[in-house]
Amino acid sequence: MEGVLRVLIIGGTVVLAMWFAYLSQRSKERAEVARHGGGDGATREDLEALQQQVGELAERVDFAERMLAQQRESQRLGEPREQGRP
């Protein structure tokens, strides 16, 4: 029984030490991110490029929607027939 208790105490101590090391490292990483304004420049540049691409895609979707709406409107109204054709 005494041997099992020693193993549990030593194992628990090792697990706690690893847990505290993990928390310490995580805290350092968060402090580093906060110090640099939330990330490195490459990440920020990538985000800006993605935002620009999303904006361009939104413009294309708007254009396509307008074209479809015009096509549907002309089909709904019926295109005027030329005189002389049945």
C-alpha cells in the first residue's frame, strides 16, 4: 500500500509540473501576441488580402444577380415581337 501511495504522489507531482509548465508557456505566448498587436505582419497582410478578395467576389455576385434579374424581368414581361412576325 505504501508503494502505491508513493507512485501516486510522484505521478501526481509530475503531472502537476507538466500542467504548470504548459500554463506558463501558454501565458507567455498570449503575452507575446498581445505585445505585437494580435499577430505578425504576414498574418495581417494575408487577412487584408483575403478581405479584398471577398469584396471583389461580392461585387461579382452583385453583378451576376443584377444580370439574372434583368433576364428574368425581360422573360416575365415578354420581349416585344417585331411587326410582320407571328
